[in-house]
Amino acid sequence: MHINMFSKRGVSPVIATILLIAIVVVLAGIVFLWARGFITEGIQKSNEPIERSCERVKFKAEVIREGSDYFLEVNNQENIPIYGFDIKVLGEGTTRVHTILDSPIDVGSSARTTLSTNDIPEIQQGVDLLIVPILLGKQGDTYMPSTCPDERGIGTTVI
Amino acid sequence: MILKKGVSPVIATVLLLVLTIVAVSILAAFVVTFVNNSLKNSKECFNELANIRFDDKTGYNCHATNDLEEKRTGFSVRIDGTEIVGFQVTLFSQGIANSYRIEKDAKSSLIRMLDKNFETELEVPDRGGLRTYVADGEYDRIEANPLLRNGALCDTGETIEIDSCLDQNVIDKLFFD
């Protein structure tokens, strides 16, 4: 049986190129979909990273004692709603953090929140506090609270 | 023999393709699961990498020796991640290193909280919090590796070089026990 090797036909260069490109595109797509799960999406607020919103937060805060109760008084002076606060009790070589999320403060408004000694046992007159705002942002479709850096907080002493 | 017929080229090609796809699928099922599991810890550790650090502002990251030749080393650790439930601290001294796990309510005869005695419960800072620890001995370098909620201990962590304490108030606190 005689076979003429040169008469055998393979796929044309055009088809071969298209096949190669298709394989590469499909492989790249699979790798991309797989690797995307390892990239964490940042929290956004008003279509910008929440860190940018933190930079613009402006508020006044103080903690006062009336009788045996302690109150956190806050005035929000910027057009960014504040969702809550981290109250950091500053001690000798120690910072204890207590989160207050049940008192959102709207743009331009003030709020007064009772600080329970059950929640913050260390609170007493003369204690140094750092009050750090928490903003509400979005991660994908989920609302997420995000604490601003300490630099955006206000230091105060309980009076 | 030459007249014997084998499978046609089309069937052979289809068979090869099917075999390849089945082989790749079986391999992928194992490899993808294995790689995913391996990367999961790395990813979580990577996310928490910047969330543990030594805090220089306290002034307690230093070592001292008292009149009785007792040696103490202080270090302040700040945690900013919600997934960090503890850390492994490695204390280096003249080429020798020893590691200790600091977890909630753990006790140690060599490490204590700044204001507590040895062999009392250790604390781990909450997110955004800070604690200062005192180690028995003089160490020149300390490394802290995060211990995550899922039980993983991260390979990479934070390291600090330790110098002698200069503040007498700090030295007094290191030897209060």
C-alpha cells in the first residue's frame, strides 16, 4: 500500500491560529475566574474608598459625668454620617477598645449616648479616651461598618 | 496483516480527546482542591499581615536589668484585625530563640501582662487595642506571628529590635513583680 505523505491535508494555518487563540482565551478566562476569588474587594462609601471618607470626617466629642452616669456627646460637623464609635480607653501600656454602634449621627446633627459602666468598666473621671468614628460602607452588596484610623479620632479626658 | 482495519482516525481522535478530558478533570479535581486549601491560609495571613505590630509610642519596647541582676524585656503589641485571636512571640537572645503562644487566658511562667504577675492569665488585644507584655530575661529581638481564628499560624509577622530602657518609670514597671 503506497501512501503519499505529502498529499495528506492538515488544518489550515487560519483554523490552527483561531484554535490556538480560542484555547488561550478559554484558559485565561478559567484562571481569571479562579484567581478573582483571592482578591478582596475594599469597602466603598459614596463611590470612593472608605478611607477617603474617613479623611473628611469632622466632629466634636466629649465624655461627661452627670451623677453616676457617663454620657458621650457628639456633634457631627461634616456631611458624612457617622455610624458609631470605637471608644479607646488609654491606660499605661494598654488600650482597651469598646465599640458603640447603636447611635448613628446624621449629617450636621448632635447626639448624646449613655456609656454604661457595665460596657466600659474602666470609665471614670480623669481617664483618657480616644474616640474614633466608624462609618458604614459597602463591600459588594453588603453594608459593612469600617473603623477609621486612630488619627481621625478625637482625644478627650472624662470630665 | 496490512489489510487489517483499526479504528478510524475520527474515532481515534475522539477517543484521545475524551481520555485527555477525563484525565485532566480527575487531575484538576485533586490539584484545584489542594491549591485552594494551601492558598486559603496564605491569603488569610496576607490579609492580616499589617494588622499586628509592635507599638513604639508606649515606650515599653525595651529591656532592663535591676540591682539583683534580674532581667526583663517589655514589648507592646497592637492588633487591628478581627481574625487575629492570638500570636506566637519568638524571643531572640544571642542567637538563641524560643517561641511562646499568647492566647486568651493562656498562662506562662516567662511572660506576663505589664500589670500582672507571671502565671496569671494573658490577654490578647481586641481589634484596635494594645497590650504590653513583660518577658523574663533580656532579649535583643522579638518577632510576633499572628494566630488566626481558623487555627492557622502565619509564617510572616512583625519583628522589632530591642534596646535598653531609659525611662525609670518604665524600668520600675518591668520589675514591679
